[in-house]
Amino acid sequence: MSKRFLSALVSAVILTAALAAGLLYAADNAASDAFYQETGPHNPDILVIGIDQETVDRLGSIYGMRGSMADAIDRLNADPENRPAVIGIDIMYTGKHLDAPEADQRLAEAAGRCGNVVVAADAEFGVQLVSKGSTSPDLQTGVLGWYEPYEALKEAAFYGHINQMLDRDGIFRHALQQIEIPEFGTAKSFARVIYERWCAFRNVTPDPEPPASKDGFYYLPFSAASGGYSDGFSFLDLLDGNIDPYYYRGKIVLIGPVAPGMQDAYFTSLDHTAAMPGVEIQANIIEAYQKGFFPQEAGQSTQLILAFLLFFAAAFLFWNRKPACSAAAWLAVCAGWFGACRLLYDHAAVILHVLWIPAGVSILFFASLAGNFMRAQQEKRRITDTFGHYIDPGVMKRLLAEGKSALALGGKTTNIAVLFVDVRGFTAMSEALDAQTVVEIINRYLTLTTDCIMKNHGTLDKFVGDCTMAVWNAPVAQEDPVYLACRAALDMVEGSVGLNEELYQRYGRKVSFGVGVNWGPAVVGNIGAPRRMDYTAIGDTVNTAARLEANAPGGTVLISRSVADALGNRAVVTSLGNNIPLKGKSAGFEVLQLAALKNRESAETDSI
């Protein structure tokens, strides 16, 4: 199993487990609410008449204003030609009015006259002990109480439950369809009863109830924001006759509290910042029934499986990928997911978690950027550790751009310029001086050779005792590598003069350099084992350069014919013919002594 596959698998498992644990619950709900819930044209045939604070100040408690509610129903139904289709009263009238029992009778009579009034009922939920026969009782959540309208009103009007529950983030997002009441049966919702009475008024068949969860809840798509159904009319406007009866002709008229402080307002998925009165939530539920659009949330298991597959694919794709490619894929996945969510919601009534995939893929994308950056830095450190002490900074910069390919085990055949330089007289010096002085002198010489190599953009291959090896045109291709190698050789010879004078004055000893330079094909690369590699060059070209250096007298630079041909008229050379036998070379191998180099501009002028 590859490291890439395993990393993608682990990443997908971790992210999917985080989603299953609900770590994105609040953020995803907020994002989904903002994405799916939007107001648009709503049904003008639904009218909310609010009981505001002014009404309460004038008439008293909403539960006690039964006579005023009877007057309101009579006013709404006064003109048979202009009466509403349904009057929904979102107020609980469960017990008798102790101070004004005649108001109870008036309200019941007003509700029964036209048969178009729907009032509220309420179920109390809680935890109770449930006996299981011979076994010990269990704690179960259920209906503890059922509160209907008082008897006369219940017989005169229709009624339905007004129970609603908030999601665990405190937002109203799901409506409760119906409740099974012990010893009573099925209690339909207040909004559903109103919708069915509206259908009866219009002489149409009601649409089936929306599919609900096992607990009876379904997702509610809102149509109007808070205040959208009211048109500014209050309960006092109705009582005072300030509403033209024609205005509510054939409509659904809902009456309920809208005043702040009545504890009947909730934050909804449409707006997390402004609470919506319960009566306006009922209006939205009724309109949802009228439209028949009830999107269903896709199964949690299905979405988790889909998320896992997408996370795995994304993590696998992002692995060690160029940032531009990863960014393009990241944006494509996120945009595609948002588009798919919108398409499925509008045309298939399916709800997906909006934030799940973009959030997970974004985490993978930025983690891949961080991982790629860390790997790149690690590769740079490895390259720097491998080459940093013996390569020119300009060459190092180009090498870092190549990345980890520069550290691949193995080699390649390429033309290189090879320089060997050795200290003449080192053995005699080491016998005459103490070890500390010998080390100090040899370090001065090796520093000089290294500086000359670096100044001329070479790669310091190795030190072997008092011998230095360097190459050009590797590990990266260079312009005019032969010239650079020969320039370094002459710089070494020139630099040794001043250094010799200083050492003679201090130690009474002189040494000199013998230098050999060759040009030709060689195998170059990291040669060794993965844990211990050396960047070097091997082959006949390297061996020949070493033979040239071994035969070079102190203070001279010997080169091969291939070097001289590469330099052309830029070099001042003396051919030594084939009088210098090189070990491993057949007779006829020409050796030349390099005396000087012209700069490139002078050489071009001479050739004209």
C-alpha cells in the first residue's frame, strides 16, 4: 500500500469521523440555512393580524380577552360575501374564564356560527416512567398531558396542536406534523387543520402530508420573513373597523401575539438574529402546505459515505501536487458541490449538508499546501546538507529549483570539466614540521583552492588528503564550463604565490600546486546507499584529469587536447606533445600546458 494511498485513506477516515461526531453541526446548519432559506413571493391570501403591545395594554391578557376575540370573529364574518376562508386563532383557551363565564359562551357561539374558526391545542412532553409488565419500568420521553380548548369551544370550532420544537442549536428548522395522544388518538397540527379547511373552502383535495421523520418532524422551507404576512394591521385595527372587509375576503386570517415579551417568538433557519412570532411561523407552515414543496434531508449515512469518497479522492489528488493544480481542483470541487446542492434542492427537493464537503476539502487542500511546503523545505535541507559545503551559491539556487530529483540515487552520463589540484612537497613538509603546523598550512591551501572553485561556480567534489577535486557542468548545466574550470586552475596557481611568501616567512617552507584539467563524458550523480550518498563523478575523463595533475610540476596547469579545443583562441597554451606518458593512456595522447587565459571579449576581438 503506497504512502499516498494510506495518507488519503487516513485523512478521509478522520474527516468523516469528525463529521459523524457532529463537529461541524453548528457551522453547517448556519451555512445550510443561509444557502437554502430565502424569502420570495409569498401568498397574499394569508393575513396575520397581530396582538401587539398596544392591544395588550388596552385589553389586558391575551388569554382573558375572550369577549374581544368573539367580537373580532363576528366582525370578520359579518359580511357573508367578504368573510375569510379560515380564521386561525393562535391562542390557548383551555379553561373556563372565572371572571367572565359569559365571554366563554360568546366566543364559542361566534366560532360556531360560520364554521371557519380553528383554535389551538397543546401537548406537554416530558420524561416518565413506563411500566413493562414483569420487568422494571423504563424512563421514556412521551406526552404527559393534552390541553384542548374548553368544552364549548372545542365543540364549536376546529382545533390542532401548536407544538413546535427547536433543533439543538436553538433554531426552529423543523415543524412537527402530528402527535399521537394517549387515549385521544392522532392530533393534527394547527397549520394542517387550517390548510385542510382552506382546501374545503376552495373545494379542492388537500395534498398529502409531507414525509416526516420517525419523530414526526419535517424540514420547513420558509416563504416570508417576520412581518411579511401582517401588512401592519393589528388586532385593535380589526376591532375598531379599520380594515376593509374586502381585504380579507376568502383569505386565511391568523390572529396571534406578536408583542415582544409574550414568549412566543423563535429564531428560525430564515433569520438567526431576529425572532419570528409563532403566529407567523404558522403562516409559513400553511403556505408550505399550499405550495407542496417539502424538501427532504438526505440520509446521514448516505452523506457520510459520499463525504468519505470525496475526501479520499481529494486527498489522493492533492498529494504532492503543484499548488496551482491543487487550487484549481479545490475550487472546482467546492463550486461543483454548491451547484449540486442547489440543483438537488430546487429540482429534486433533496437537502445536502452544504458545508461538509467544502470544509473537508478545504482542510485537505490547505493541509496539502502545508505538507508540500514542509516536504519542499525538507528536500531543500537535504540538498543543502548534501551540496551546501561544496557548491557555488548560484549553482545551489538552480539546484534547489530542481527539488528532490537532485538527490535521486544513481547517476547520468554528461560532459563535465574535471579539475584536480595537489600540493607539491607536502610529504617533506609534513616530516619537517609538527602536526599542528602541517594541518594549519594544508588548511590554508585547501581554503585557497575552495575559494577559487566557488568563485568560478564550480562544484567541490572531495578532498583526498592534500588533493582537491572539482567539476563543472554538474550537477546543473553551465555556460562555458571548460573556461570556468581553467580560470579556477590559474587562480589557484596565482594565489599560491602570495600564500607561499607568507608561509615561507613564518615557517621557512614553500610548497606549490600542480593542476590538471580535462573535459569529456563521465557518470555523475549521487553514488552510494540511501543513507550515505556522495555526489561525485566517475569514468575515464576523471581518471585522465587525475593523471594530468599527477604529472604537473609545481606552479603549472596541464590540460588535455579536448580542453584546449574547447577554449580555442582564448587560451595561451604550449603543447607538450605526447612526451608525458599518462598511466592508462596509450601513446599519442597530447598534453598541453596552460599559461594564461584571455577574457572573452579579447578573444572575440582577436578572432575578427
